Amino acid sequence: METKTDIEEARDWEGRLLDCAGCERLAERDHGRCRLGHACAHDRYARRIDRFFRWNPQLAKEYLGHAYFETRAAAAKYVEVFQLPRLIADSDETVRQSVAQRLPVRSRHLKALSRDPHREVRIRVAERLELGDLVAMIGDSDYYVRQIVARRLSPGLLVRMLHDADPEVRKVVARRVGSEWLHTMARDQDLGVRLEAVRRMDEGQLERYREDPDWRVRYEVASRLDPAELDPMRDDPDAAVRELVGQRLDGRHNVGVLPEAC
């Protein structure tokens, strides 16, 4: 609940004290649909602006051209959907984010925002686009946008992202791409990508990774490789791997788990 101080210090986006006396929304105040320091279209605080439009959604369209970006962004959350295209070229990315979160997924305007200059807008678009339209964002300049694309694309299309520039994106690809591409990803220069690929392989695919340069990949291999193929790993350079191999060959160990201390 607002305090006396909230009301006394309520200011607009330019720092001026707010005064209900000259406000165009005086009728809303008289009907309890706005409240200084709590719900006001002219306040500088986003939550108070949002509360005003939540109470008065029918008024949102009147503020789409407001000078303050927070007011436009809040209005975009409540305005009728057909009004949203007015804001796809708004000068502020916060407003465009609000638009991207509400446009219909098949809208050509949402597709247009997939080329927005600001990553946060494109992130919202990548989270919502239909899968068929998402292919166009495979080459996005931002790694996190591409991660979202990799999480949502059908596995059959992920082959186009096998060699993405960012290892975090390639990890997502390795978790989801068709199994016929796991050997390609298991040769990746990044350890994390190789691990994701090897973890998805069945035991019959693991033999060729007994000599991976990193002990963590070899440990994964040693934990699941057919015991008949384990003997060459008895002399592994890493003690943890050798111990696991010895345990499995002696029949004393069934599942390998990477040692926490390592």
C-alpha cells in the first residue's frame, strides 16, 4: 500500500512532481481506477504505470505515442493486438520487447522483429516463433539467441548448427542432434561438447574414444564401454580412469561417475 511519502514524492519521468489536478485521467481517479503513488500513467516507476493499465486496459491505446518508453512498453502489454504493429519500429528496445511477447506467432511483424538490432528483442522472438520460421535465426549474431534456436529446432535441422562458433550452442546441439551426428560432435575441440556427445552414445560406439585427450571423456568411456574392449585402458595416463577400469574388469564396478574432487 502506498504511504504518504509515496504520494508526496510521486514524480513523472522527467522528475517533476505529479499533480492530479491537471491530469486528463482525473475521472479515473474519481472512480478509483488510478491512485497517485500507486497506479498512474504518468509515474516514472514502471510497476505503477503497469498497474494503471491493468486497471484501465481500454485506455492503453491512447498512450502508444507517449514520450516515456516505460509508458509505451506498459501500454503495449494491454492494448488490442491489432494496435501492436504501430510499435515494431519504436526507438526503445523495451517497447519492442513488449510487442514481441504479444504479437501472434504467425505474424509477419513478429518475423520482422527476428532481425531487430537488440538481442533482448530477438531472444523474445526466438522463444515464440513457429519452428518453421525459426530456421532463419540459425545464423543470429548473438550466442544466446542461437542457444534458444538450438533448443527448439527439430533434431533433423540441427545439422546446420554442428559447427556453431560458440561451444555452449554446440553443447545444446550435441544433446539433441540425431545420433548419426554424434561422432562428428565427439571430435569437437571443446571438452564439454565432446562429453555431451559421448554421453549419448551406446556402448558399441565408444571404443574409438578410449584415447580422447581429456581424462573426463575417457572416464565416461571407461564407465560404459563393453568390458571386453576395456583392457587397452588399463594403462590410461589418469589414475581415476585406471582405477575405474580395474574395478570394472574385476567385476566390482557397474557404473562410473566422475569423481567430485576432480
